[in-house]
Amino acid sequence: MTPNEKLTAVLESSLVRNSILAVILFNAVILGLETSEAIMAQAGGLILTLDRICLAIFVIELVAKLIAYRLQFFRKGWNIFDFVIVGISLAPVAEGFSALRALRILRVLRIISVAPNLRRVVEGFVTALPGMASVFLLMSLIFYIGAVMATKLFGTGCAACTPAQAADFDLWFGTLGRSAYSLFQIM
């Protein structure tokens, strides 16, 4: 067995896969804790250190996969997905990249690439997208019809309403855009 084959066997073992899954879930909790000012005031240094440790584990896993699979690594969509997610996490905390740093929470989505059952669900979802686009188009047409009707029926206010109520009707249904937005909120 060559060293690459041994590394591949280790990477594909259930122990490594489950360990990475545990790190992903732990990292999701850490990233959630980072949103609390009170918790960050008390344990911010520890939380940031734990986040860096998780990121280091992800980088080590990624490098090991690159060594084991070489160019074959880039033939699997899930590996590219992991590569992009970890790459975003490594973006510097400079002014232009601060928004990208907020995307670190996307690391949680790596659960999909680690858990085979979730991968099958996502692949099924992607396969169903063309059919869902037809449903979305049909629902958009029905929604548009509802917005036109709501604008015609309610946009001019109501004769039996007080001026304040009529103003509310105009605010909610006075234009096609307002009617669509109001119906969207109601939906």
C-alpha cells in the first residue's frame, strides 16, 4: 500500500469523517457564541482561539485531501465546495474582506459534504430544481394576479372607511409594488 493509499484510507475512515463532523458542529456553536456581546466580553479570547483551532483542523484536512487525491481532488464538487468554504474562512480581516469573514458560518454547510445522507438529499434537491422552477413560475403568475386584484380592489381605499383607514389601504395596496409586498408579507 502506497503512502497516498494509506492517507486516502485514513481520510475516508468513519473515525476521521465523524471527527470532522464533530469539529464542524462544535465550530457552529462557537460561531454562534461569537454573536453574543456578553459572552465575547467574558470569554472572547477563548472563543476566538477555539475558532482558529477549528479552522486549523479544516485546513489540515484539506491539505491532506490535496496530498492524497492530488488533481482528482478537484473532480468532486463537494471537495471544491469545502475548498471554497475554508478559503473564505482564511480571508484576512481587512476592510474589504470583513463581509467575507461573516461567511465563516457557511462552514456549517460542510456537514452536507461529510454526511452521505445529507449529500443525497441535496443532490435530489438539485435534480428537482427544473421542476421547481416551473412551480415557481406558476406561483409567480398567481401572485402577480393577486397583486393586480388587490391594487384594483383596495388601492383606492374604501368608501366606508375613515380617512386614516383609507390612507392605510393606500400605503399597503396603493401601487402594484406595494400590493405585491403586502401580499408577500401576508403569505
